[in-house]
Amino acid sequence: MSYAIEPWQLRWRGLAVDQLRRTESTFALSNGHIGLRGTLDEGEPRGLPGTYLNGFYEEHDLPYGEAGYGYPEAGQTIVNVTDGKIIRLLVEDEPLDMRYGRALEHERALDFRTGTLRRRTVWESPTGRVVTVRSERLVSFTQRAVAAIHYEVEPQDDLQLVVQSDLLANEPIERHTNDPRVAAALDAPLISEFTYAEDKRAVLAHRTRRSGLRMAAAMDHVLSVENGVHTAISAEDDLARFTAAVDVPAGGCLRLTKFLGYGWSGQRSAPALRAQVEAALAGALQTGWDGMLAEQRAFLDDFWEVADITLDGDDELQQAVRFALFHVLQAGARGETRAIPGKGLTGPGYDGHAFWDTEIFVLPILTYTLPEAARDALRWRHSTLDKARERARVLGLDGAAFPWRSINGAECSAYWPAGTAAFHVSGDVAYATAQYLDATQDEAFDRGCAVELLVETARLWTSLGHHDRHDGFRIDGVTGPDEYSAIVDNNIYTNLIAQRNFRAAVDACTRHPSVAASLDVSPDELAAWTSAADKMTIPYDTLLEVHPQSENFTKHAEWDFENTPEDCYPLLLNYPYFDLYRKQVVKQADLVLAMQLRGDAFTAEQKERNFAYYEARTVRDSSLSAGTQAVLAAEVGHLELAYDYLLEAAYTDLHDLHDNVHNGLHMASLAGACAAIVAGFGGMRDHSGLTFAPRLPLCLRGYTFRLCFRNTRFCVSVTSSSATYEIISGGALELHHHGEPITVKPDSPVTMPIPPTPSPPRPAQPFGREPRARIPNGT
């Protein structure tokens, strides 16, 4: 069994119980605030049920064999909150359970245009009674606190049907963690504070034991039947249930619409949260099911107008790319001053933490398609500045040190080479801030958030780095993106990100001197930032004619790839870190990522040599890598290799390449697949304005992508011989095509020829680590 290949939906025919964990992730619905895993309506059979509220977590102690100064003390783990998805059906007293009786027909489909998960089942009970069940589920993009399910049952014969609609808290879940602290924190994490049930409505309010957070879930129902119906409702601490019993004639239909409202707070009372979720229900009921469907479709029509990517020549990849765009949208659309977790809200992987993945992989997609979502994610970073400043102070530094992994903005990584030394995260925040400002020219965000973010991150670098005796500016003792190299000097990625940070901070203070003055930025400080940027140390190996990803990296011993068994990957689970740290083995793109983000700092010849060098040493033990390698492979001329890496990024979740999609989707890999097309084959760069260098791989007959830049929506269409730039809405754009300036005006598309692609020798990968290109769907 596998997904049907269709351009606008992900459809699974038949029931494979052993694949439920995987499909629960791929069929997840979210709006960035509420996340519902794609479990069956009945709640069972199930793989890993999950309902999540962005930012709602429980604390637990972090494990340390030996204590150390500056180690974070508390971890944070996302909580599976009250489950409102459950609708059970009893057919003449026999519960519909897909493990019993016979599923004569069964399919589910995630529709990227309607934003809903649909299900259709024809089920025969053990005693031979047949019903057709149809359901459609959504998490609203327009009504942030609302989810809804429309549920229909048609019996083949005259039957009594009973539906039970639940709110279930502290749902028992099998925990897959080796840390007893985490397991204890998540064992019945919610403490009941309030219950209410009347007519067709129920509300449950709970709080966490340690984190001090409070949440409420509410449900209400609209029931449509042709004959008399008996209903009842009840509520206890962890369960509220609405029950409806009705006799339905053959060919008749029982219709139930279930509206759900969710809210949480670290400050408001249980009565206030009850009022919030009941208000959300009132709005949903006023809109109605058909109205909510219409709102959802209109929102997505607008999104696809500005974000769609079309591929001519690869139907399966077309589906995968739209799947990727849809889930990136779901992760951030209505986060609104909350983080975008590494798994979105599709599962409990990474404990629900946000990483630097957000700023470097996810936000570039949102910045050019749904900029308000990118703005809100950066506002979350700004809202956590106090925690970042405190973290910097603990480490003896100035400015703001943003966490490597977190839910609420405080560092909660027990792995100190990353949690303490991965200072590039602060530069990543600054990079995304500057990128968003350039793409939107958002004056309010600039004055209200951006200047402070850029100033405080620049201050971190001046206290972390120093000028050496040769007057270069060094940043020593840090961990870059490659976690197989830790506590290194002058990681080029980090230094180039810091250099851009310095210059962006100077520009911001020049634009807004009054804001700079309020932050006590002095002329001497501005001069120091300019000097550090101008004198940033960028190591170079003149013998090999490549850039070492950090100082002396190219002098390390080589890893013995040929004698590394395939089942010993990922290496971090099979070899000691000290051995990884002293060898030339790269977990994920590091120097190669620097060439994508700061391509203005390298010549074309350096990019080609650097790419080949690191291609032979990068094992891709991280899902972050393939998309970046695709982008640089395309830039230097390895179009077919770039296509292979595009496939790996696009199929990471759909084909479960890392055997962990049951814990949620990989947002950075999904975003990386989109970047592989737009920044890779499309050659989009934003180092100075918008530039494009499109090329077409042999595997495609053509492709298009759509973007938004400074309120102008435009489309780029590429064939083997030319690229056409066309305005969808908005004003004229000044762009570059393969280095040539062009002006694109409304109603006046510009078509430009594509020059020949360079064809350097295809580089080798480490033995056994070639791109994981197309494999049979569903394996």
C-alpha cells in the first residue's frame, strides 16, 4: 500500500495498521497554533495520538552525569493536550473498529487546496451490517482557535446508530524515551481545574504540574437527522462525552458537525480560558461548517497564488513539493508570536522544540510567500530577548545568546557543545531578520523589533570575538552547523553570519538613530561593528585551494568511509564524538550552507572547488543537508546531482528515509525541497536585491515558481532555453537574470535566454552515502 500520485492531494487507499504512525504524521492538520495528528476518527486503532498547542509544554529536570557552570537546568517537552478528534460510532451496539468486521472500502486524503483531511469508509460489521462513513476535518487558518469535523453515516439497511463525541485529556500514550525524567513529566501531565457540560457543549480546563501553564478545550455540535434522536452529555475530570442515538432508515444519513475551541495561557485563569474557547465556538457556530470550508478554501487560494511550484515531467515530485509547501504553511500560518518547532505540530519529535532550522530553512520560504507568518516567528524571537540576554550574561557575554533548542525561549539542551557553543543561532536570527526586512520593507517591524534584535546579536559577537595581533577579527571556541565538529575556531559559516549581522545592525541604527539611541548604541560601538565586519577572519587553505569549514579542519585525519558499515550510520549513534571531532567527516552542510547564504563572499571557482571537497566528506546524518547540497550543486553546474538531492529532501517524510516520521515531519527538509527548486534550479539569491540564474535539469521539461517581494507577486517560468518573469499583482520589479539587470512591469512579461550550464566533473560522495534518490513509494 502507498500514496496515490495526484497533483493536489495525498491519498492513501486501504488500511495498513502497521503504517498508522507514519500516516498520522503526513495527514496531520495544523494552523501553527493547533496541531492535530491524523488519527482515525474512532481513536483506535492508532499509532501515536497527538493534539498540540504551540508553546504549551511541561518542564522536567535535565540529565547530567556531572554538573557544570552554565548548564541549563530544566528541559521542556511538548504536551499531548485534550484530544477533541474522537468520534466513535456504534452500529446496532457494535463499535466501528477497523480491526474487526471488514473494511470493504477505505481511503483518506489530505487536500492541499481545501486544507482538509477527508475519510471515506464502507464498513461491514461482524454481524453483516454495512454503513458508509464519511468525515472531513480541518484546523482553521482564519479562526485561529478553532478546529472542526463533519461526520456522516449512511446505513445500507434500517439501523440504530449511536455516535459518541469525546474530549479526552491525559490520553494514555506509549512513551518512546530513555529519559525517565521526560517519561515522568508526561505521565498524566494535565491536572483538572474545571469541567462543564450542557446541551451539546462541554468544556474541560487543565493545568500542568511544573510549567505553570493552563489550557482549555471546548466542543459543541450541530446534529442533523431525519427522525427522532436521543442525546446526552456528561463531563468528568479528563473526559467529556456527547452521545446521540438515532434510528436511521436505509438510504438515510446521520450528520454531525463537531466544533472545537482551544486556548492556553501562562497567566489567565480557568474561567477566562473558558470564556476564550466558548467565544471561539460561538464564532465557529455563527460561520457554520460550509462557511468554514469556504474560508479555508479562500485562504488557500490566496496562498497558492503566491507560493505554488509546478513541475512539468515528474508527477510524483510535483505532489511531494506541494505536500512540502502545504506543511510549511501549516507550521507557521497562525503561530503568532510562538515558535515554529522543528516538527511543526505534527508529532512529539525533538520534544516539540524550535531550532535554528526555523530562521535558516523555514522562514526564507515564508518570507517570500506568507511574510506575515515570517514576521510573527521573528516577533517570537524578539519576545524572548530577555531570556537570550540572561543566557549571554550567564556565559559572561554581552548582547543576546539565543537558544539552540527551546519552546519558551530558554535554552533547554543538555548537550553543551551545541546548547552552549552554537552561537551561530543568534546570527541566524539576525540573518532572517535582515532578509525579512529587505523582502518586505516593513517599517513597523523594523522600528519595533528588528533594530533591537540586530543590535543585541551584534553585541554578542563583539564580546565573543576579538581582534588578533594581525588585526583580524576572530571568533573562537564555537560549534557551527556541522555537529561532527565542535568547539572550533573561526567556523566560516559562523563568521560570515556574524559579519552580515554586524553590517545589518549598523544599517538598522543608521536608519533609526532614535531607536539606536534608546538602546544606548554609541558611535564608537558602530565603528567597532564596522571594523569587526571588515576584518572578519575567513580561513583559506592555499595548498588545497579550498576553504576549511573551520580553522585547521583540512589538516585533520580523513574518516575511513570504505570500512564504515552502512548500519553504522548515523555515526553519532555508533562512534564516540571525540573521534568524529578530530576527523574530516561532516554531518550536514556547513561550509556549503555558508556558500548559499553568503554566496557574495566566494568566487564561482571557490564554490566549485569547495563543493567538490565537502561533497566527498558529508554523510548527511541530518535531514537538513540534502536541500542545501541541492542548491549548491545546481549553482556550480551539477544539475542531475542537484535533482537527486531534491528528491531526497522531498521524500524524507513521504518515503520515511530516516525511519522516524512517526514522530513528526521534518519541516526544514520540506522547506529545503522547495529551496532546491527556487534557490537551486531557479538560482534565486537575495544578497543585494533579487537575482536569478535559472537552469533546467534533464529530468524536467519545465517548471514555474511564484514569490512575493515588496508587495509584488510574480511568477518565474523556466524551459530548457528561456525564463519568463511575469507580474501577478503589484508594481514593477528590478531583478537580475544571470547577472543581467531586467525590469518587469505589470502586463509586460520579460523572457530571457538561459546561457549554457557549466559541466564540471561530478564529485564523489563518501562511500555508500550517495543521494537517496527515488525509491518505491511507501517502502
